[in-house]
Amino acid sequence: MNVKKLVASMFAVSVVASPLAYATNGSEMMASGSENNALGGTGVAHYVGAESAFANPAMLGKSTGSEVTGGFVYLKPTVSNNGNGGVDTASGANPSYIPDVSYSSRINDNFTYGVAMAGIAGMGVDYTGAAASLFYAKTSLSIARIIPTISYNTESYGLGFSPVVQYGTLMVAYNSVPAYGAQGLNYNSANSSDSYTNYGFNLGGYFNATKSLTLALAYQSQIDMKYGTQLSGAAAGFGLFTGTGSKGAGFSDTLSQPAEAKVGLSYAINDKYTLTTDYKLIQWSSATGYKDFNWSDQNVVAVGGKYAGDGYWLGLGYNYANDPIGTYAASTYRNAVINFFNNEMFPAIVTSSYTLGGGYGISKSLGIDFSAVITPQVTKTVDISQMGGATTNTTSHSQQAVSLSLRYKF
């Protein structure tokens, strides 16, 4: 099986059952793996096993043998919107089941390799059963990655590198209804999607400042994704065409997954208590497509605490990420359309998440971990006055997630 078919097969398992995924940090999942989620999404400097490759490839250098980890996240968003002058209506998007699997093995005293696979990002809504004022909108963005990793370590530091294979699909569909302006065009009534595969890389390093304190850095490259004519076609439906027309320029069909710069700290107070903290800068403002939609860079701060008992662990955490979606004063028709697209069709506006979890060693080789994430509701109102009809659009968004993982060491 070639790389593209392998990624596509894994991606299908990740999203076919429920393709309308959401995420906590913009369109990015907060973390992959139950323990990282339980500790607020921290993992840049905190080793949690084979799935550490998702947060920082260098952390595999802290492994002691071989292991395989697999699990899934059940992610339930609750989203509503009032469209263009309509009644607030709940999105019909179903919950998502997002699997992950990872493997690592130590080669010798200095080298470890591994591979990790997961759905790592997504967002979307479904208002096909709502009133015409919501334009019968349906959107879905889903992204999965395969991340092979090699890491090098000494007693005091480690370095890691991961070439990344990314597969994504995007679908935008709506009926703008003639009553809401001269554009009056349907777009993508067949609800067809476009997919794309591209490549990037992750780099990381850590330093054991003391026996108790680990400091770490990681970087994730931008990955450019071109989704057919999904975005340019959606813009044309609202009368926005690149280089032509009086309503304004259209949208690029490239929607890049942004670069991320990350730093982390893990401090073991003693054999039982560990504190973790991460900072991430998600660079939406320079990502093609997102910058066209007026997204700004996102600052993510996460903290966690873990208690390790005899054969079990418990953890708590908190994750905060500012709303990355800028809001225009809708002095032009194009600005109003961008506000509307962001707020109704891709409402990635949630900010705070509270996390908890734990794990239990069933045997010396087999363990089970779980986590729960609660993300309180955020409501946002934007100016759409230049579109005609209503002057504002309001959306609300909250999330709940539960993850379960099995770990086998050998």
C-alpha cells in the first residue's frame, strides 16, 4: 500500500462515522492521547509513552522499551446560530469518534523510533434541517496525520524529528436564497467534498535541567492544503470573484494548517506529584486561507497536575486559547460575508477547557487510561449589515469530550 492510500485508509477510520469534528484550539485538537488531554493538553515536556510523538518527537527519547497505544476520543460539540435574521437554531452535526494509535520502540541506549496516527483537526456545522435564514449551510473540515519519528537521547537531553504526512477533506455547501440578496446562488447542493495530501515536519528537543525538571521546545511546520474549488466556489455563490466583480475578491482554495511553536515544562515534585505547563503559538495569521478569513495568531496556555499512586494515576488540567477569529466592522459587503462565514459555518470560538482523567495498570504490560474535557459555552455576535437583511449574526459553541486509551508494553 502506498503512503497516500495508507493515510486515506487511516483517515477514513477516523472520520467516516461522524465527519463533522470540532477542536478546542481553533481547528486544532487540544491534544492526542488520554493522559495529555487529562493534563490540560500539556505534553511538550511531559513523557506519556508512544503518543508523545504528537506533541514533541524528542520525548520518545525518554522511553525504556517498546509499546503500542490505541484509543479514541468521543467529541460532542453543541453549536447554534441565528443566520440572517432568523431564530437561534441548533446545528445538527453529530458527535465525532476520533481514533488514535501510536507505537514506539527503543533501538539502543541513544535511539528510539516510532509512528503515530490520528485525526488532529476539524470543524463544521449542519443547518440543512433549519430555516432558510441559515442558508441550509453544511460544512466539514477534517484532517488526519501519520507521524513517523526518530529521536536521539543522552542522559541530559534529547532531540527528535518527524516527517509528517497529512490528509484532509473539506466540504462547504449552502443555499443563499434569493430573498437575502442579489447573489441568490446555491453552492454544492450535492454536498461533495475535496481531499488533499501534503507533507510537513515536526522538530523537538528537551533538556533535563535537574532530575526533577524537564524543559522542552517543539516546532510544527505549516502544511499547505488545496481543496479543489470548495472555497472559491463558496465565495462565488455570494458574488465574490477573484480579480473581478464589484462585491469584492474571492477566497483562495488553499487552506493551510498553520505552523506552531511550542515550549513546555514538567516538574516532578516527588515520586507521586508532577506539574506540567505548555505554551503554544498557533500561527493562523500567516496560514494561507485562514489569513484571508481574518484569523489572528492564537496563544494557548495549558497547565496540568498528576498524582501517581500504586498502579494508578489521576490528573487535572486547564487549557486556555484566545478566540483567533478577527471580526470586521462590516463597512463593505465582502467584510460582512467573511464575518458570516466565520461565525455560522466555522465557529471555532471556544476558549477555556477544564480537564480530568486517570489510568490503571491492569497488569505489568497492560494499562487503561481515560480523560474528560469540558469546554464552557462561548457566544459571539458579528456585524453582517452589508449583506442585506439582519444587521448581526450570533453563534454559540460549547464542547464535551471523553477519551479512552489502552497501552501495551513489551
